[in-house]
Amino acid sequence: MSSLAAVVFDFDGVILDSESAEFESHRLIFERYGVPLTPEEWCDQIGIWAEEHERRWCTRLNERCGAAMEYEAFKTEQHRIFHEIVSREPMRGIRKLLDELADAGVPTAVASTSSARWVVPSVERLGLTHRFRTIVTANDVERRKPAPDVYIEATRRLGADPRRSVAIEDSGPGIASASAAGLTAVAIPHWLTEGHDLAAAALRVAHAGDLSVDRLEQLVNGSR
């Protein structure tokens, strides 16, 4: 039996590279109006949910170019571009790691700050639903990341000891959330989150293909 109680995955930027499409769909709209939108400007809000996220970027665009783009038109166009360009495949190494965890009998879950209406069907489209015993989203908790609620709920549903569980994250707020819940955090920085403070992670790797059951077991057993 594995010494790993569970492995809990963030979704956006870990399982699916939706982060690139989210940024690029906004950047392309800004570009039409001659307004730059840089990764540096964008990256600070990754991993943190904010009320009126879409409206904030629409307002910022209008302030910078003097346009009067209606919010509903902005939202509709951003969503159209996003769904046109977002990846249809999991991020590098995810399928292999999930297969290995399943073979070892290690339960897995998703813990995401995003809404259930995005995460649940997206996991299904990737053909990964059967790999997760539970999916916890913003709809299931009172507080979103960096609060620990999603990880607390995920380990509760799995019946797993957080002290013997690993969280796989790509952002500073995600690492903070997992650590506050008592899990050992592994960072797989997305290109948009490389500047985040990921110092609280016990391990940092380039992609999920760098991970294995053995390596994760070593983490919860106190060695790297």
C-alpha cells in the first residue's frame, strides 16, 4: 500500500492549459483597440478569484483607449476566442501521472477555484472523469483560494489524511491554499505564474512528467 493518502490537483494551469487561452483571448481584444496587455499585468491575478473579473478588464480597456465597448459584447467575444483557442488535451505528463496513481491505488481529486460549470464538463471532455474520485470547485466552498477550503473539502471527501497528501499547483495562491490545508505542495509553474512566490512548495518541477508515485511518496515521507 502506498504511503500517499491522496494526490489533489488544481485544474486551470495544471490539468488543462486554460491560463494561456484566458490571457490570450483578453490580449487579442485589447490589441484590436491598440492597447497592450502584458503577461506581467495579467499574472498577479492568476489563482485568485475576484468579483466582476470580466468587467474589470472591459473597464480597463475602455479607460485606456477611450472606447465604450459594452460589457456583454466584451464577454461574448472573449468567450468565443477562448473556446476557439483553448487546448483540447491535458498538460504534459498529466495522463501518465494519473494512470500511475490509479495503478498504485492512490485516490485523486480536483480542487479548483473555478466554477463547477467550467471544471466538471472540461474534465469530462479531456476524458479524465474516471480518474478522479471527486471534484471540488468554488461552488462547494465558502471561500476560494488562497483560503484552504477547497483542499480541506477534497481530502475530507476522500477520507485522506492531509499530512500524507500532495497538492499539485501552478500559482502562489494555490500553493498557499494547499499548505494552509496541511498538504505537501508541488509547484508546476505555468509560464504566466513563473514570477509567483512558490517558495512554500516542497518541490518544483517543469511538468507532471517529472513526477512519479515514488517521488511523491518520498515527499510525504520527508525526503526529496
